[in-house]
Amino acid sequence: MEFSWLEDFLALVDTGNFNRAAEARHLTQPAFSRRIRALEEWIGAPLFDRATHRVTLTPAGDRFRPIAEDLVRRLLQGREEIRQAADTAAASLRFAATHVLSLTFFPVWLRSLEARTRLGPVHLVSDTMRACEQIMRAGEAQFLLCHHHPALPGQLDAGPFKSIRVGHDVLMPVAAPDDEGRARFSLADGAAPHLAYSPESALGRIVAAAQTEPMPDPVFTSHLATVLRAMALDGRGIAWLPESLIADDLTRGNLIRAGGRECHAPVEVRLFRAKARQSPAAEEFWAALGS
């Protein structure tokens, strides 16, 4: 068995689609399918049900998934520990964070921590929530900073990870002002254009889970809140945006709330880590969060 087969398996689990998984693994679809078949032959059982529109796990695949995740995480984490033993990056702190929190929350939060404790070199990877979860499962980051809503648990809420709350935010519908300073669009208007998050965005899944009324069909889609903010500022429609991102826009009147507080979605900012012991620098940092 090859280590890459495990990464292929997890990519297909995550996407549910052979073409998208092959693209994520930088392979042609036929080559990717052959590697999945090779893994199934090595296991001795089919791992995926290919009869449905979205590829799903068989019972054998369900049993194998936590094993594959643990093996990948342990192997990559073990590689990192060996590198640290060779003194390559023993003092570094490696974070993954969603795009919007990388811009809004992380710099201020890091500055407040530096006022309380000494931090070593910091490495930050900014990506979608789905990509950040993959980074954590692979052991390529020690910590993940993300928005979190109890109605929508993420892939790291169970298993070999734990988290603490480090902040809060609010997702709210906003639109550009009209000539009289009111929101150009309102949720009361069922036909108001909707600027939506793409499926790989955790914010989009949180908005969908928090709403009690059906969402209108989107006129524009992006996985980046910053892009949706730009489109809202341009008067293209209503976007649900984090207050941390648009606080100045609201103060200056560049964006106006397009619905009442019943439409708001309060969210936590949480920091995830593996339960297993990490580098001394990472453990010292984690301990400082509770001080």
C-alpha cells in the first residue's frame, strides 16, 4: 500500500466526487480511479458506493475512514516531530485560519497574546474551512482558527481534536444604502438579490443552518467573504457578512443592515488542536491561553 492512496481516499470522502477529488490531488480522473481501486484491492473490500450521484462510503469505508485519518495524521505529525528533533522548527507555531479571520481576528488576537506571553515564530496558512480541516487532519498545522456554530458541527468536533472559544462574531444580512440612507435591498422583499457563499465556505453553511426561512436563489457566489463584501458595497445585493469584517462599513454607512436581529447568526471563534501532545512551543502556547 502507498501512503498517497490514503490521501486519495480522504480527498474522495471529502468531495464525494471523483472528478473534484482527482483535481484536488492533481491527477487525471482515470489515474485517480485506478489508485482508489488499488486501495480497495489491498483492503479486500469496496470502500465507496458509486451507484449514487454523490459517491458515498460503504460500511467498510465507514470503518476504514477513522483509521485512514489517524494514519495520515500520525505519519505527518511524526515526520514533523522528527524535523523538530533535528531542530528545524521546534519553536514555530503553525496556524491554519479561514480567510476572513486571517484578516480581521487573527492579527488583533495575536497582538493581545504577545502582550501576555512570549511567542516564537508564527506561520499562518489562510484557506477555506474545508481546506483548513484537511490541513489539521494531515498534521500540517498545530492550531485551526475558525468560526463555529452549534447547529453545524465541523469535521474536527469529534475524534482526536479539542477546541476552546477565543472570541465571538455575528453574521448579518447587509446591503449598500439607497439615496435616502436606507438599505437598497431588504429581506422583507422576497425577490431581493442574494450574494451567496459557495459550498466550500463554512460561513455559507452556518448561514444556511441558522435561517428559518428559505434562502433566495443567489445571483452571485463566492467562497470569500471579502469578495461578497465588495459586491454588496457595489450595490449588487444582500450578503450575510461577519460583523468583524464590516464594522467600519456599518459605522460609516457604507453598508446597512438588511434585516432585523432575528436574521442575525451569532457565532463563536474557536481554536482547535489535536488532543495528542504536540511540540513544547505549541503546548506552552496552549497553556498560556488559559492563564
